[in-house]
Amino acid sequence: MNRAQGEERMQRIRIGLTGLAFVFLLVLLGTAISRSTEDPSQPSPSQNQLANEESPSEPLAEIGAAPGMKQGNETASAEPAKEK
């Protein structure tokens, strides 16, 4: 490899690293701007109370997706099987 090829290779590496640094800074700047616009204010106590009232205590049971415990399952789950 002669000197000209070595210099060309180093120039390409510098250009590539400069491009990566530019993209990194651009993404960092975009993230900082987007986070500054998402700065939520503190919710008022009435909003907290409204949110607590709307949340169901048993959401799976309300839609019928939660498995119900049968009489036979209570004793089986209460007494784990003994291994020999």
C-alpha cells in the first residue's frame, strides 16, 4: 500500500466518523426538543380522584376473562403435591 492510498483511507475514516458524530448530535438535539415539549404539569387533585374512580378493581373479572376458582381447585391449590 502506498502513501496516497493510506492518506485516502484515513480521509474516508475521518469523514465517516464526522458524519456519525453529526447524526448523533442531531438525534440528541431532537430528543432534547421533544422532551421539553412533553413536560407535563402536575395533575390536579380532582384529576387524580377521577382517575381512581374510573379504574376497575378487577378488570379481568369484569370482562369474564379471569378464571374462577372451583371448589375442587381450592383444596388442590392449598395442599401442594408431596414429592417422594
